[in-house]
Amino acid sequence: MLRLVDRIVEVTAVLAFAVSSLLIFLNVLNRYLVLGVMRNFAKEYESFRSTYTAIRSAVGNVVITADEIPGYLLVWVAFLGAYLAMRREGHISFEMLSDALPQLGRQILSGLNTCLISGFLVLIFFQSVRMIRVSGATEIETAEISQGWFMLIMPLGAALLLVAVVARFVNSLRYQDRVN
């Protein structure tokens, strides 16, 4: 079941990154090619002005949100990436203390670590739900999209990370039981 969730998260993260990259590319294209090169060309050649105006209008309507939405999508990529890193044991960890402890001490330390991280993630979950209720209906500056759609990653990410933390703890207990 978690492999399916991992796959869905991977696809969603890649999609968010791709959309963000595309919007940034369009913004750069608009800024340098349309508003730079093509504008200068239209100033010199009057016959090109109507074409320039049409291109500027078409591209300008798309890239008006290109400054704001990629930033919001980056938050999605970060939370989804944090989940994937947690599932793959990719976060930085310091194991010198746990390696120096006996088996029971390692299990206690691992349980304490899981409880602390889980408590923090539960706090993030409930506070982000509260934040969405308060200001989630507010639209972003450049488009008629509610901020709640972009804020949704916080409780979703907290829940995903909580599942990953608990799964990691359960797997470590199972592995330790097999080793003994």
C-alpha cells in the first residue's frame, strides 16, 4: 500500500516541479524575448507591431501568474520530497549515540525519536488545518485560485510524513527482532 502512495507522491512532485519550471521558462521567455527582442523589433518595423501585440497579449496572460505560482508549487515539491526522503531513509541522521547504546537503549531512543517527530507533525497538521480554515479562501494575487489549494500540502505532507515515521519505526523494530 505504501509503495502505491510513494508512486503517487513521486508523480505529484514531478508534476508540480514540471509545471513550476514551465511557468518560470515562460516568464523568462516573455521577459527577454517578447518584451526585449520582439519589442525592439516592433519599434523599428511598424508592420510587425500587430504581431508583437498579439504575441505579447497571448504570452502575457499566461505568465502573469508565473512569478507567484512556482513559489507555491515549490512548497509542494519540498513537502512531497521530505516524505520521499523519509521513506527512503534519505534524511541526515546522527547515529553515534544510538550505536553506542545496547539494543534496549536503541529501541527506547528510536521510540522517543518517533514520538517527538510524530508530536511535531500532529501539531503541524492541526495548525495548518486551522490556517486553511482562516485564510484558505483568500485568492492569490495574480489569479483566481484560493490559497487553500496551495496550503493543502501542509496537512497532507504532515500526514504523509507521520505515516512514514511510524512505518520506519515499525520496520526498525521488525528488523531488530530478526537480527536477535
